[in-house]
Amino acid sequence: MYLSRIKFLEIICGGLFRRTFLLIALLLSASLAAWVEGVRILEREPHAQRVALQLASIVKLTRAAVQYAHPDLRAALLRDIERNEGVSLYPRTPDDVALGTAARRPLSRMIEADVRQYLGADTVIARSVNAKPGIWISFRIGNTHYWAALDRAHLDIVTGLRWLDWALIALGLSLLGAMLMTYFVNRPFARLARAARQIGAGRMPEQLAEQGSGVIAQTNRSFNQMARDLRQLEEDRTLMLAGISHDLRTPLTRLRLEVEMNSTDAAAQSAMIADIEQIDAILASFLEYARPLPRPLAKVDLALLVRQAAARFARKDSMEIALQLAEPAMIQADAADLRRILDNVLENARKYGRSAEDAIVHVQIALRRQQNQMELLIRDCGPGIAQDQLERVTRPFYRGVAARSQSDGAGLGMAMVQRLVSRCQGALQLRNCSPEPGLEVKLTFPRT
């Protein structure tokens, strides 16, 4: 039950920050887009009236200057207006080629309508006359028609690109705020996920903060209580097994002494001693499996330990081991735990991996580097394990069909491998070889 909760927390917290940030980012983007469009719509009419009034005032002042200035000073006045205000005056003739503004945007259409309202309905507005760009507005003095050519800077229109710039700046600041907010909101869950991973690896995490009365504080209190219960359970189990081992090993020692001193025939004596040694080995397995806390991790050469384990088992009868090692293979682990892992896996191969052709245990061991990991593959040539039992053999006290026919062992070999591999921050995977017979044990450890 606890492990299922830990896996659930890891799945939820793994993508919680990403999902929360994306949701807030989408909401902010939609809100910002609606706000920008709303401001543009509400500000459009006042802005159009302001620009139209500015253009109409310039045209009216220019017309008044031309109409009421002394003829001798009119040319100098027009040059001064053009130089200082950017307004040029040209006579309008029937031959002029005027291109209309072709106002496609609502703001431009509103500006033109307001300019005609101020200057008259017959006012012509063009974006170029005789291939000269600008803002061309016609007016009349008596029977004479003129063009007032203005720079486009007089429009003072906020273009779409300028709106886009401001929108992008606002969006960037909003997303930065959303990222910070999401980080601070999800930080307690990240700590909870990290503590859950530590429990899953067999380590007791530090206490999580329990201040406050919110959901996070209640969750942390429940998690801390669960961690304390697990720690107490581990301590009780270790104490119980240690007591059982102590209470049983003393009479076992006396039994062995009595058997050796007894005058029973040598065969019976040897069988009784073997039974006592088997019971002692089972008790040792119980104690090793129940060890509550892992030893401190250090840099270990996995290739060296594999070579040593292979040398120990190669001396046994009917067992051949082929090595293919990538050396050195430094990982962060405990050397004693790694030796126990290798011994259990190789012992399992020695018991159940005998080839049907020559009755010899052929074991292939390959150690290779995979990016930031080390992969150790141990393959035998035995009958393998039934597909429906692959996930069960790593459970404590579960024994497969082949193992049940043998009297020795307590069903803790692969369960201990699974536990010790987790303590070394590694992973264990079992699969049947295909098409050749055999079982492949894949051990993965992070490289230093």
C-alpha cells in the first residue's frame, strides 16, 4: 500500500510543475489577448478623433496662412511651414494622379470620416499624389484648389507591430511571474516527491514542514506519520528477527556439537550437520534481508567485483562463465551489497540455469556503458522462468516451480537482489531469452 502511494506521488509531482505552468500560461495569454483587443477597440474612436482634429487643424492653419498672408511674404511663409512643420503646399490640377488610402483598418476609416466632417464632404484624402507618398489632403481657397502634403508621422497611429511589442513584453513578464508562482506553489510537492523516492530507495527522509493548516501541511503531517510508522516497523522487524536468530542459533550450535560428539554413523551425522547449516544459512538470509538502513555509498569498480565473483563461481563443478566487461566501471554503491547481489544472481543461475544439452551451467556476463548508466547482463542457458512468474520471483518468500522441488533456500534470493539494487539506486529487470533458452538478469546502475 505504501509503495503504491509513493509511485502515485512520483507520477503526480513529476509533471505537476509543467502542467500547472502551461495552464497558467494559457490563461494569461488568453486574458492578455482579450485585454489588448479590448483596449484597442475602446481607445480607437477617441484616438481617431484626436488624429483627425490634428490633421484638420494643420490644413486649416495652412489655408489661413495662404489666404491672409501678404503676397510678397507668402512664399517665405510656405517655406517656413514646410521646414518647421513638415507641411508642403502644391496646386491641385485635374492631371494629378492621386491614390486613395484604401483604408482597410477600422481606425483609418474613422480618421478619414472625421477629417471630412471637419473640412467638408468633398475633401479628398490620398496616400500619394504623382508618385509622392505622404498624407495628401485637398482644400480650396476661392476657386483655386490645393494639396496639403503632410508626413505620415502626423497620423500618430499605434501600429499592430507596436501593439505586438507591448503585448510580448507584458506576456513575458506575466509568464515569468507565473513561473515563480508555480515554483513556490509546487515546491512543497517536489519535496514530498523527493522524500517519497528516498523511502522507495530504502532511506528515511528528513521530516517535512508541518506548519500551517492548509492541505500541504496536512499532507506533510500524514507523510511524516507514514515515514515514522515505516521506520518503527523496520526497527521492530529487525529486532524480532535478531531475537529469533539469537534464540535459534544457540540451540543449533548445541545440536551440532552433540551431533559431532554422538556415535551415530558418519552418513547420518553428515546429513544432520547439513540440515543445521541450512537452517543457519536461512537465518542469515532473514537477517540480511531485514537490514533496515543501507550502508554509506562510495565509488566502486563494478567490473572488478564481477571478475572476482566470476572467479569464485568458476571454481565450482559444472559451471562455465564467459566475461565481456567494459573496464573500469565506476558506480556509486556499496561493495558488500554488490557482492551479495552478484552471489545471489550467480547462485540462482547455478541452481536453475543448467543446460539441457550437456548438463553444464553456461553463464554469459556482459558489462557495458550506456550513456550515464552501467548495464550488467547475466544470462544462463537454463529453462528460464514461466512468463507469469517473472514479476513474482522478486517477492519475499516466493519460490518458483523449479525452486519448490529443492529443499534449500527460503525464497529470499531474488527478493534480496531487488532490495539491494534499489539501495544502490539501480534497477532490476528479468526476462526469458528468445529464441534460445535461458534467463537474462539485467542490472542497471548510475555511473559516477
